[in-house]
Amino acid sequence: MKNVNNTFMSFDKSYHEAEIVYFGCPFDGTASYKKGSVQGPEEIREASYGLENYSPYLDLDLEKDTKIIDVGDLNLQMKSVEEVLKEIKDFSKRILADNKIPLMVGGEHLVTLPVVESVYEKYKELHIIHLDAHMDLRNEYEGERLSHATVMRRINDIIKPGRIHQFGIRSGTKEEFLFAGKHCNSNHFDLEKMTNLIEDIGNNPVYVTIDLDVLDPSIFPGTGTQEPGGITFKEMIEGLKNLRGLNIIGADIVELAPNLDASGISTACACKVVREIALIISDNKRW
């Protein structure tokens, strides 16, 4: 693991005191179009130095209202896909064994799979909330079953039926849309039906995975597979507010490719999404 000091949201809290463990998974080995998400965790940390601790959207403050520690990035360089997934899963299991909540930043979307696997081993009634432009429900992509384009299909193979809740979806094959209609709670184009989450899920454990390409590329071009027709940042924030009150036991934010946006706007958006998710998880523990 990469040793990191004074990084995103650490605030000198010890691991023992922390409720949330924030870590990076810099990997884009199966990216099929534009690469660069391997740089996501490092760039989010650097940009976070200019981020206010206080969220006016939630009226919460990172320093005062969270117990979170940034433990750095996993060293995933020069490793096979299988080795990468095993290392992420083993690390996530350690966090969960300590009764803490993993908050992971990628990296491409495949890095979600091993975290969900480890969470499911502990929480069998798990639900997944998935924000994305893409279905990610292909059974295989370019001959591979382990890919950023198959990650939700592999998760569907693991958890109980009907427990993947998708929002913002606007791209996929016809077969993926048909599969989602039978096996997922799939909501297309926007986040409006996130208002039903508490009614649909109740107090069951929830894992949240956010592929940042759910945002429209006009405001978030820094991602490997840009898909027009996405949500605005304001709509993202309003959607995330519907996570308040849920039993969130893990989360990730993936697919920032900062090299594809020289302006830095995409990285700034990613930082704020991380902040809001961390605050919501912490606040939910007090409900």
C-alpha cells in the first residue's frame, strides 16, 4: 500500500477511531476505450486540498461530522486482473472484519466487484445502488467475463435476485436492457426514482457504487466512455440526498480519468461527490 500523509479526509484520526476507511484502487487494466482512471485516486487527493470541509448541501462538515481515515492506495501495478481483484478483496475483508465501512475510489468500474464480494460475505441481505451511464450487464466483453463492462453482471451472479437498483442508465445493448428488465430494478436517464429508495430497501444493508460517467460529459468530460444525455451536478446532489437514512455499509466512486480533462473540472466534481458520500454515510450512522 502506498503510504499517504495528510490526505483526503484523514484529519489525523487513527484507524482505531475511524468508522470509514477511505482507500484508492488505481487500476484501468480492462478499460476498452480511453484509459486514465488509474490516475483518479491520486488526482482526487491532490484536488481535495482546495475543497471546503463543509457541505452546504447537507449542512455537515468532514472534520466535525465524520470519523474517517485515508489509508492510501493499494499497489496494483504490474499485476494481472485476477491478482488485482484478489488484493482488493483481501483488503476490503480486513476493513469489514474490523467493523468499519469501506469507501473506495477507483480506477475503472471492475474494482467494485471484489469490494462487493467481500461485503456480501458479511451482509447476505445486501442491496446495490448503482449510478451509471451504462448497464455494465454484459455476460462477457471482448471475450472476457471480468471487465468494466461486465461488473454488474458479475455482481448479479452473487447477490439475491432483484437487489440491484440502477439509476441514470442511458447506454447498453438491447440484451442488457432486456436482462435488466427481468433481473434488476433499472431506472433510465435520470435519478428521479431514487426518492423511493427507503420504501424499496428499508433497513437492509446497502452498497453504493457511482460511476461518474452518469454525469453529462458537458460538465464531466474526464471519463473513459463519455455518454451524452447525462445528469447535471445539481441533479447528482439531489439524488444523493435520497441516500440519507439508508443502512450504507460500503461505497465507491469510480471512472474519473483526469488526463481527459485538462481543465480539472471533472476532478473537482469527483471530489465533491466523495465528500457528500462520506458525509451521508457518517450521518446515517446517527439515525
